[in-house]
Amino acid sequence: MHFHDDALLPEVQEKQVITVAPYGPEWEVDDFPEDLPLTIEQHVQQAVDCYEAGATVLHIHVRELDGSGSKRMSKFNELLAGLREAVPDMILQVGGSISFAPEGEGAEAKWLSDDTRHLLAELDPKPDQVTIAINTSQMNIMELMTADDIAGTSMERPELSDTYREMTVPAGPEWVEEHLRRLRANGIQPHFQLSSIPQLETVERLIRRGKYMGPMNVTWVGIGGGFDGPNPYNIMQFINRVPDGAVLALESIMRSVLPVNTLAIAMGLHTRCGNEDTLWGRKGEKIKSVDQVKQLVRISHELGREVATGKEARDIYRIGETYDSVDETLAKLGYAPNRQPGQLGFTHHA
């Protein structure tokens, strides 16, 4: 991405797209009962409140009534149907880490292990986006959490914190290619959740080899524990490698969320907040997801940058667009073209 002399002036920046993740699947409801929904009605109301506050992308997980994270496809379908009615302009983005559990007699015998994640492409009603990880990696979300962050929460239990400390994200090449194929076939846009430059390079190779043809919406995930940490040098190095035609949001963890989002707002990038990323505002003070959204809107307005409406966010994220060739994809995203047979020297943008 390029920054000209006027790049920090709000009048030349895209309107800010705010993603909210208000369902906090890693937390138990008692950790923050004022903000962690349990019933479907509460899940829908969270979305309505956050949309009215200014969020235009909703990152989705679902709870069962016992408080556990749901792995039932039917539960996700139920929530998606409610959300389509309640917030029709909001971009619905399902978290791609879900492995659905079999439902119904004989279902377990019919499902292979990878199919439980590929079924994200079969959700009905379909979401606008499903997040996708690239390259199997460690995801130790505990590494940057302090004693203050987990004080008084379920994460103080060693058996739970140890589980999250040892968590990995399986995203090998065969699975990724097949998942991208299925998402495209069902008209669902992938949203790339990337932890580092090597993962960004893999996405570029997928594009250059024709495994993905479409818009490139990326979230840099700076949460440590196998991912980049929230270091400004990491952020700027990643930004420097993102192609001009991509859309980039920044994400972090705990009390790094607000400063990282403030950097994103100032630089014309996009933001993500919500209780999945942090429970905390000022040190020792919890903050609801909707109030995190309001905070980002307020900071954006202080800088003079407008916040996108739902319809504007759909245009920025190019929801519903696909491309028909490798060359078209490279050109739309701002990558240099592939080298042609016999071509010597550096390749250049058209």
C-alpha cells in the first residue's frame, strides 16, 4: 500500500468500516454477563445495538443455552436468519474456526473431519463472508494476556487457560484450496485472517496460481502466540506488503485493541473491536462491545474521518464480486502480472 503526502488527510481516505465481534466465544457468560449473549434473541439484539452504533461487519459465533460455543449448523442457520431480518444491510461474517458437530441419525458416519469445516459454505441463509486462516499455525491467545486481563474470569482456571495456550489453527494447503473453491461456488466471500507476512505471501501464490480469484479483504491479526504481536513495526511491515487493491483491517487483543484501532483509523485502514478481542477499556474497567464501537466512531469523527454505512461497507468490501481470470485478479488487486514465458527482467504494473 502507498501513502502519498495527503494520505493522512481524512477527506482522501475511504470511510471507516468497523467490524464488531460481540459474541466472545472464548469467555463464559458469567465473565461479563452484561455483554455476553446467551439466547438467540440476545445474539440478535447485540447485532442491532452494534449496527446502530456504527459497526457494519458482524463477526459471528453462537452459544448454546448451556453457555458453551455451539457447533450445530442448525443453530448458526437460526441466527443467520434472525440477523438477515434484523440487520439486513450488515455484512454477516462467520468465524471460520468452526467445526460443526453431526446432527441427526447417521450423520456422523457421513461426515469426514474436514467436511465439518467445509460445511461453512453450506450455511443457509448464507453469510456474506467466512473468515479463513492460511497455513497451519499456533494460536496461543494466552501469551499476551496479563494477570489483570483474566482476573475474575473463567480463564483463571488452569484447565481452560491451558487449552487456549495450546490451541492451533489447522489450515493446510489442500484444505485451504478446497475451502476457497466451495466458498466461491456458494457465493460466499472469503475474508483472509492473516498473522504475518508469510501467510500474506501464500495468499498471493494462491492468486497467481488461479486458486482464488476475487477481492482481497484482509485482517492483520496481531495477537501474539504464533501470530505477529501488536508492535508498530510489524504493522507497518505488513501494510507495506499488502497490494494496493486490497482492503485491510487491523485486529489485536486485550488493551492493545484500542491503540491498534486508533492507528488504523488515522492511516485510513479499517478496524475490529468487540468482546471476542477484549473485555477491557481503561485498566480494570470492562467495556461492552457496543461501547467499543461508539468509541471508534468518536475517534474517527475527532479525526474528521467518516464511518461507512452498511451499503457503503458492502461497496468497499466488494461483496458479491468475483473475477474470471488470474490476470484480472492480479490487476484488480494491484499486483504485478505473472511473468510470461520467455519474459526477462522485472515485471511491471500495467
